[in-house]
Amino acid sequence: MVGGKRFYHRSEIAALESLLRCLASPADENACVALLRSPLFGFTDEELLLHRSRGGVFSYLRPASGRMGKAFTTLRDWHGPLRGLSPS
């Protein structure tokens, strides 16, 4: 296997892990923040702080506006079909 022992330390693998963790547990705000900060969405700490300071929560099942709202809509779209799939 290309990548060897460091395969799981690659940024794209870490981003995929964050995505799967967030989709598996919508109420896990830590997983959501990790995903939003990842290269898949690229939110800055300032954007995340601004969202929180406006009373926002980091659950894509809740409404949001602007760029955060678009990210949450994408995650909801991915979440729905995945709920019916088996792990394989």
C-alpha cells in the first residue's frame, strides 16, 4: 500500500475521517467544527467564532445562513441517503 504507516496522517484521509464522523453523529459539535475547518469546507476560526457569537450551533440539522447555511445544506443532503446504508 502506498503511504505505509503514515497513510492515516495524510490531510485528505483526516478530512474524510472528519466527514464520516460528522455524518455519523449530527449532534457532535466537535466533529462538525473539525469538518468545517478541514480542507473540504475551509472555514476559518474567525468564521466559526462569528457563527457561534450570533447564537449559531454546529449541527447541520439546524438552520444557518450564508456560507455556513450552504455547508449545512450540503451535509444534510449527504446525511439522508447514508442513514439507510450498511457499513459495507
